[in-house]
Amino acid sequence: MAIQIYKAAQGRYVRIGSALAAGCVDLTIAYYVWFLLQQHLPDVAYKTYLEYVIPGVLFVAIGVAVSLYLNKPVVVDFLVATESEMKKVSWPGRAELWGSTLVVIVTVVLLAAVISLCDLLFTHLFHWIGEW
């Protein structure tokens, strides 16, 4: 039984991005399992074997499951549609991007200052009420 890629010529970049992201998550899970096994397995003769085999099998199993999932027609159609919509987006230029970024940073700093001021006022108010 040969595995065929559904709509292989379409949605290439979004499939690669999805596979890389899933691979990073898969690797993180395998590392976490390896770390837990290192900490909690009792000292037995085959401890080292189990520490590496279990995360390895888990890594391969999750990788196979993700690759099968990313080849389902419903998922592929969604990814192809997403990539085609992203090509239609009007991306901002460098000057507009810097201006928008500056507005966001200034807004966040001002909001943080206002919230800090409110926190300080309420702290002093409740200390004053407590001493009363």
C-alpha cells in the first residue's frame, strides 16, 4: 500500500510550516518524556534502554500520526484555502509596519503606567482605610 499525498502540488508552504511546527511540538513532548523517565525510573539494568526507546517510539508514533492527519482531505483543503487567502493579503510596507509597531508599544507602555498608578493609589487607599 503506497501512501499518496492528497493534492501534492497545492498548499506546499503551509504544509511544510505545519509539519515543522508539529515536529517541534513532537520533539518537545519526546524530550519531556525522556526527562521524566530519567528522573522517575528505578535503577535497573535496562534503565538507559527504556530512557531512549520510549521517547523514540513516542516521537515516531506522533510523527506518523501527524503526517497522516496532515494528509486528510479536509485538512489539506483547509490548508490549501489558507495559503491561497494569505496570497491575497495586502501586507504593509516597512514604514507602515514601523509606525504601527510604535503605536502598539507606546499604547502598552501608557496602559501599564495607568494600571500601575491605579494599583499604587488603591494600595495607599487600603492602607489608609486599614489604619483608620
